[in-house]
Amino acid sequence: MMVMASSSDSETFTEKARRAQLLKAAIDTVNEIGYPNASLSAIAKRAGAAKSAITYYFATKEALLLQVVDHVFTDIGNLQVQAVAAHDEPRARLRAYAQSYLDYADTHRAEIVAGVEILVSHRGADGIPLYLTTTDEDSALLRQILSEGMQQGLFRTLPLHLAVSLVESLLDLSPTELQRDLNADLTELNAEIIRIILRGLEPSIE
Amino acid sequence: MMVMASSSDSETFTEKARRAQLLKAAIDTVNEIGYPNASLSAIAKRAGAAKSAITYYFATKEALLLQVVDHVFTDIGNLQVQAVAAHDEPRARLRAYAQSYLDYADTHRAEIVAGVEILVSHRGADGIPLYLTTTDEDSALLRQILSEGMQQGLFRTLPLHLAVSLVESLLDLSPTELQRDLNADLTELNAEIIRIILRGLEPSIE
DNA sequence: CTAATTTTAGTCCGATCGTACTAAATATGG
DNA sequence: CCATATTTAGTACGATCGGACTAAAATTAG
């Protein structure tokens, strides 16, 4: 049980370090053997800890994996908000949105691969896929950029949910490539992804 | 044990029907509860058969799932070869290539979702992802279309493997949408996918 | 109709799953 | 330093996994 607030510093330190270590072990395990094979035992072994260490800090295995997803996409979302805010023009904002995502993928390879794989593969007890529980809030920034660009005639007009899907799926190309080869060079690929996104949204020639 | 060839008709009939039934049960199970949860018991229950029926017709669970992948992508490949052969011009050939894939996705929803999910999620005993064992032969047709188009100046020049990845990932958008909602209307989406593919490969304006 | 073969359902097996539990070890606070 | 709380490793448990096995049922061939 937690003690008084004054002593929470040290235990918070220990607890945070342990949680981070276990999160990292989960990420590395999913990367190496894949989500379906990432058992508690495998994760614990990689962390150099006992299985009970995981259940002590995380209520269930599911909670641990969802924490990975939350951690990864919260980080990305923050980077995107910051990057987009530096621009006014919709095309520049969209470019910043995509670039920050692809930069994160390039610099946090294990995280993005594990995050995407868990997000795609995990299903709740009811069998409902995890990504179905995604809220509209998650894509709010992208939708705002796209709809603003369409209103200004900078992007061609197409159903917003389609534009969102197209952009997101093109961005996921980078994590997919990393899934094949964690050491892949993403330079050219990321540049092409951005090029295709912007080109695909250009207004039609009249 | 198999008897002489003259009688192989009837037993081949029974065996083929059973195999098809089990393949369909595997596909439906992966669709409903996802690859990680698709156990032999779950597949057998859905087929209305005993577990042993599966191991009788398929050496292992893995063999059954690989058979699903093989069946789906062999079918698609045949459709694509046929569709592409009807055209000479690279852009028309690329359009036919994409259209036949998307048509298959639209008309064989459970198959494409299960095929893609198994292909992406399955790992061999050594932990090696299934799609890493993909041969160059699988994308030979697409690469031929793209390189021919580039030579003729109809597509802009970019590394072939990048162009292949971009096209394939855009085509996978349709199965991904079906994974979210098996009853989704793909009409608009599929049209946009083809539009983005062709637009993204247009030569740059000089 | 009978003998041989194919196919079936059901049982059993060792292994591993996620997690609950226990008790020792460690760290903390007064 | 002692009492208290936190964290640890290790064990145990019921459930389920993929697969081996068996014997009855169904089908086929002569």
C-alpha cells in the first residue's frame, strides 16, 4: 500500500523505473517473436524478472500491452501537435503532421513496430479489435488539417474519412517496412510517402 | 491408404469437399476472433467437426493456415494475370492490376481479410515472419508493369522496390477497411485507391 | 454380403498459458 | 534498530494449447 505523499518520491522512482523496464521488455519481445507469441513468460524472461513482477505492476497482461500502445501513440500525438502548430498553411501543416510521424518511426523503431502490431492484432475478451475502440479524437488533428485544406481549395475535395484513411495507411508504410527489417533505411521511403500524400491530395487540374 | 487411381475420383471428391469446408472454417474463424485466438478447437467447432478431422486432412495447424494464404493469393494472382493481359499500355495494365485486386477484396471479403491477417501475423517456429519468405516471383508482374511504364516515361522514375511497396500498401487499404467492418461499402474507397496510385506515379511536371 | 479402407468422434498427453498466492528479501520511516 | 510496507522470486492452479492415439462408424471394392 502507498505511504504518505512525502515518501512517494523514492517509491515512485523505483516503480517508474520498473514499469519502464517492463514496457521496454514487452516492446522488444513483440518485435522479436511477434504479438501472438509474446507471452508473459517471454516478456518476463527478457526483462530478467519473474512473471509475478509483471502482474505486480500491471493488473493483467492486457493492461501491459495496452500501455505500450498508449505510450507510443501519446508520444507521437504530442510530437504531431507540436510540429503542426509551427505552421499555418494547410499543406505545410499536413507535411509537418506526416513528417513528425515518420521521424518518430525512424527514431523509435521498436516502439512503433510493437505499437502498431499490438494495435492491429489485439482483441478484447469479446473479440472486438482494439483499433475499433479508436475514438474520433485520435484523428481529430488530421481531420482538421484536411478539412481546412479542402475548404481553402488547397486539397481536392473527397470524403473526409477516405482522406484520413489514405493518409494514415500511407504513413503506416514505414512501420510495415520496419517490421520486415528493423534496420531498414527509411530515408527514401519516408520522402516518397510524403510526396505521394501531398500529390494525392492536390486539386484536380481543370 | 489410397487405392488405385481409377477410384480416386470419389475419394478425391470427399476429400476436396472436406478440405474446402475446413479451409472455410479457418477463414471464418480468423475473421471472427482473429489469428491469435484461432485455435484448432475453435476452427473445428466452427466446422462442426472434431479436432482430429483437421489433423487428418492437414499435417499441422500451420499447414492449414498456410493453405489459406496460398489459396487466397493464388486466386488473386490468377485474376491479375488475366486482367493485365487484356491491356498493352502500362497505365491501363497497372489499373487492371489494381482493379482486379480490389474487386477480389470486394467479392471475397472473408478470404482477403483472413489471408492478409495470417500473412502478416504468422511466424514460423524460428520466429521468422511469413511475409519475409515472400519470393520476388510474387511481385514479378507488378514490377514488370512498373518498370515498363518508367522506361516509357509514363511513370515517374523512382526505386522499383519503393514503387512496389507504395502500390501494395495502397491496395491493402481495402482489406484493412474490411477488417474494421466486413460490410463496409468499398466503392468510393477502391476508386480513390486507384486514383491515388495512378496520380502518385505520374511523371513530375517540368 | 463381406473384407478392406477411409473417415469419424472422442480421449489422452505433455507443454504452456495467464494469474493467484505465499513467503522471503528488501527498503523505508520513526 | 525496529516495525512496517514494498518488492521480490518461486510455486501452484485450472484452462487450453497442438497433436498423438484409438476404436467405432461409414464407405468402398470385389
